[in-house]
Amino acid sequence: MKKIEVLGTGCKKCTTTAEQIEAIAQELGVEVDVAKVTDPAAIMGYQVMSTPAVAIDGKLAHSGSVPNRHKIESMLQG
């Protein structure tokens, strides 16, 4: 199971990112644990300057926008 953290202050883009990751993971049959991280200190711990951002298993995988489907599939299968 992949541990996915959506980093952001809880804005609409962050919510959309989390929802899309969960939906695409379900379609692909990939087990994920998606958590929204809104604590600025935790977000800065990943050195993220622009949100939403996505960390997978503790490693930053994307930042600055809602990732598109291709990017999400790549993150889930990588």
C-alpha cells in the first residue's frame, strides 16, 4: 500500500488532487492511503513552496498544481 500525502492548506485544488488520486488508484486497483496534510511546518518539511503537492511514501513527487491523470498514473505505478 502506498502512503500518499496531499500537501496544502485545504484549498479546492488540494481537495481535488486527493479525490482524483483516490479515484484513479481505485480504477487501477492500487491500494493507497491518502492523507491531507495542512500543517505549514509539515509542508515546509518537504521544502514545498507551491501547493498542492503530493508526497508518496515520504518522497515529494509533485508540486505546484493539480496533477493530471497521466502524472497520477505514473506516480501510482512508479
